[in-house]
Amino acid sequence: MFTSVLMIEKALTSADVEFVTTLHGDEPVSFHVLLQPRGEQADRLLRAIDDVALGELDEAVREHETPEGEEAKSMGQRALDVSLQALRATGDTADGRLIENHPLDALRTMVEETGADEVIVLTDPHYVEEFFHRDWASRARHKVGVPVLKLFSHSKA
């Protein structure tokens, strides 16, 4: 069985589930999912810049409406539960948890705990962070000791 740590920032769509569950053909996969609830106020600026870069000006204007703190954590737990259920429905095994502290520390810990074969980072595009190689996948490649695959989600959050 192949073991993958899957790092996400929102609920998986059906297209996302199909994408990650077919990466290894018919080989069964054990998914260990980490979900990062929406971040701090400073993250709003980066999200707004990404929205502008994608030509989604309406989304950039509405960034101040994005839940933060406990509300984001509650929504994150629901997104994690939906994602785990969707992964299990494919016949693969899946467990997961919310990221409480620094995402890369949580990622490294989960890779070590599970003996993961790979890390899959599945997010929306984050152009500013990716340009400067400050996105999760770029930074994880130097911390986790297993291959890291960067994939883009099939729908906007």
C-alpha cells in the first residue's frame, strides 16, 4: 500500500478526489490529510493579490468577508470531514487532522508518524508565494525527506 500525506486548504472537489486517487493506478493508497484553516489577517493581502492576478476582482474585494479564527477552524473541520469521506468512498483509507501550528512542522511530523512515501500539496494557485518559492510545496521539499508533488485544485475556494 502506498502512503501519501495530502496537504489541502479547503474541501476536496470530486475532480480533486479523482485526481489524487488515480495518481498511482490501481495500487491502494492510504491518505493522511492535513487541512490548514484560513490563516491570519496578513494572509488576506496575499489572497487578494492572487485574486487580482487571476482577474477575479470581485473575489479580491470580498476577502475581508473570509472567516478567520474559530469560525475558520469550524469550517475547516467540516471541509476535512467531507474530504475524508470522499477519499474513503473510493475504497482508499483516509484519516486526517487540522493544522494547529506551523504547517511545515505539522507536515514533517505526519510524514514521520506515517512513514509516508510522498507528500501531495493540493491548493489553489498562490502566485506571489510561488514566485518567491514561499509556498508550502517549495518549502516542504527541504523539510520532509520524501518527494513532494504540487497540484492545483480544480476549483476556486
